[in-house]
Amino acid sequence: MTSTTNAGAQPVSYRQQRFQPPPGATELLLVRHGESEAYVDGTPFALIGGQGDPPLSEPGREQARRVCAHLAAGGVDAIYVSTLQRTAQTAAPLASELGLDPIVEADLREVYLGAWEGGLFRKMVAEGHPIGLRMAADERWDVIPGAEPADEFAARVKTVIERVAAAHPDQRVAAFTHGGTIGEALALAAGSRPFAFVGASNASISRLVVTPERWIVRSYNETAHLED
């Protein structure tokens, strides 16, 4: 069959379409906490559930103010934080501005670093410890003695992302979490190397669109809101 058009009719044109989340999807904004207090050699951070729990530093509090002002302008429907205080402190200005109570979700916590918890991880990496070098080369946290096994960490992150998304279809959610957790979530979404997205800046935003069928990476490590 041959289709015809009226003589002189203009051909149909098709503009490029802007991305729109599919119906039922969740826009998940993964926000890394602001900078936390420095580790002082020989003085470990207090532990919560076996993990170091430093508060935000003064620069971190300013980062929190800036990222929350940026998020408030765009609006969010729900706020999640981990069990570690630096996430709750980072989210506090947004919660106050929007009148939302943050939901504590334990599985948003950072990867467990075993024998290097309490701040020791920072020292070992800064000094080029052989295990730290192997960790980076192998792209596995669990080369650190006693650290969370890679498959268990991946399963935890996958489960919490799916759980949060299922609770908020057609909504935008800000999840204040940690660098390792953000990296794992984006690696799972992209099917990439394990550490391809490790290194998100403090108070950065990374965006996922989550559906039951797939996760879509929309951005990684947005930091323009932190600039003067």
C-alpha cells in the first residue's frame, strides 16, 4: 500500500523530545553528606553500629546550607537519611524549609570498612597503605580486613533503592547518603566497573530515575550549587 499526501502539504516534523520519567517512576536524588570533621590520628570517631560517626565540620555545614537551598527551589516530596549523623545534619536545612520529617533508612549507610573504621581509612589511604592500593586496583572495599563483602554491599544498596522507589511512585525523593553508597547505586544502574562512580564530592547531587524494570542514570556529582 502506498501512502499519499495532499499536494503542497508540509511534511510532518519531529522535534527532539526532552526526557520525561515514565509513569510510576521515582526521581531519586542521591545527596552526599557535607564534609565531616577531620580524623585525628589516634583519636577514632565515635561508632554507631560499628561505623564511624563524625559530625559535619564548619565547611560541611555551609555545604549543607547550599545544597539544601538548591533542592528546596526544585522541591522534593520526601527526605531520607542514613543512621549516621552527618547525613541528618546535611538534610536538616531542607527538612526545615519544606516542613518534612526525614525518614531514617539504615541501609543507606556507608559501606562498612571493618578494621579501618572510625576514621582510620582516611589515614591508610592518605599514606598509601598497600591494602588501600590493592582496594583501588581491584575496585573492592572488602580487601580491607573485616570490611563488608562486595556482594552483600551491592545487595543492600539494590534493596534499599528499590524499597525507597516503591514507596514513592511519581515523586521526587532526596536521599542523603554516602560516597561509597552513591557509587554502588550508580554502578548498579549503569552496569559499570564497581568503582566507576566512586568519588562523589561532599554535598553533590547524583540523579537516578528508578522504575521496576530499570534504573536510569540522569547525572553524577552535580556541584554547581556549591560555587560562589
